[in-house]
Amino acid sequence: MTIVLTILHVLVSLFLIAVVLLQSGKGAEMGASFGSSGSQSVFGAGGGTSFLSKLTTSAAVIFMLTSLTLAYISGQPSSSSMMSGKGKTAPVQAPASAPVSPAVPAQK
């Protein structure tokens, strides 16, 4: 389930980036630099703007829902964790009485 949501989240984020870049801005149009300025004429004189804004809104809502769902799922404790309390063993420690000698360079 998490893998499907992650793939959907990445695809929606890339789609959202593309839709935002295709919208006409107040200054220079980013879509015109890619040669797609005529693509909005298919939707009519003012229909392109409302269509792209509705598409942006729906992609943003899906993006937010997948973000919240993935955050909720990652916060839940997992029963298949390797770090669970089942089968714990005591940590291995070095003996405290073992002397530590400094490294001595070899003599010629």
C-alpha cells in the first residue's frame, strides 16, 4: 500500500509541476518558451485558464491527501520491525580489565 501511494505521490507531484508551468503568468509565459502557447486556444478564449486552474486545484488536493496519508502511515508502529522487543539479546561488551597498549612504530 505504501509503495502504491508513494508512486502516486511522485506522479501527481510531477503532473502538478507541469500544469503550473503551463499556466500563463502575469509576466512572461513559461509555456510559450516551450512552444505550447497555442495549446490553450483549444479550450476557447477564457476556457483555458479556468480548465488549467481546475486541473491545478485537483492535482494539489490529491498531492495533499497523499502527503497526509503517507505521513500518517509512516507514523504508525509497524509489527514487522526488526527492532521490536522479540528475541532481544544482551549487547556484547569488551572486558574492562583488558589492557590497551599504544601502537609502537617498528624499529629498523
